[in-house]
Amino acid sequence: MVTLHVPDSKYFCATEPRYETKFIALHNIGVAGQTALQAHRYFSDPEKKRYAGIQFCVDLDGTVYEFADRDCVVYHVGGKMYTPYMLNRYHEYTLNEYKYTPNWISCGVEMCHPGEDGKPTAETLAATQALVKELLTYYHLTGDNVLRHYDVTGKNCPAYYVTHFDAWRKFQGVCNG
């Protein structure tokens, strides 16, 4: 794992640690072929005025980058609206008040991907699964606590695992194993 922290910014993360971690959210980079280093430059840009961040980014070759401490609050799953799943399971964190968003109870993992379909490379997939398994152990969670960004806000992210539900279930199964 390569530690390459993004400088503190009000648009990337909060200054306080998370209360606790109830789930890990899986994402994919929004641009096909974008690398983790390009994502790091984006998140580090002082001119960026969009609330967005991630704790970990897994590159196309499977290299895992840590952009922020695993126990800090990073803005990766907030939204104006939340799915019925989130409203039922984590209602108190869907109020969209400063400390009451899913960002305060989740850790985010971003995957790079080469194509428009969002499918990760074999190296990215293997490294992401290994990282998620490590995080599940660290936080004392199970594979049922691995969610897609889609499960939280309804956003088509990670796109491949939204359109290929069987692959998503397989991913979760590997994390449980």
C-alpha cells in the first residue's frame, strides 16, 4: 500500500474522526482509464470546489493508494437523496446535517477501470477484494457491510457492479470468505 494523503481541505474531508464504521462503500473512478495518481491530483487541487473524496484508490495495476487515514471522515457517499435501503437501515445518517450523513459511518474504496463499462482489471479486482477483506477485519464487519455507492444514493457507481448484479454478489461473497 502506498500512502499518498490528500492535503486537508473542507472539500475533501472533515477534521474530526468517524464515530464508528458501519459499512465500506465501493466506488469507481468516473473517467475510464484514469489512474490513482490522476485522482490524487484532482482531490489535491486547491481550486476544486466540489465536496468529493475517498480513503483508498486502487489503480489499474492493483496498487492500493491510501489518500486519507482509514478512520477519518471523507466526503464520498453524501447526497441530496438516499435509497430506501439507507433510509431504513441508517436513517439517522440520512438527515443531511453536518454530522448526520453516511460519510460519518463509512470508509470509501475507489477502483480505477480501463473501459466505459467500469469493469475493473483483474489486478484492480484482486487488490480491491484483498483491501476490503482487510478493512472488514479491521472494522469487525462482514461482507454484508460492503455496499455500492448505488446502494447508498442510487448513483450508478460502481457502474459495472450496478449493471452486473451477479458479479456484485460474487464480489461480496469473496469478501465474506
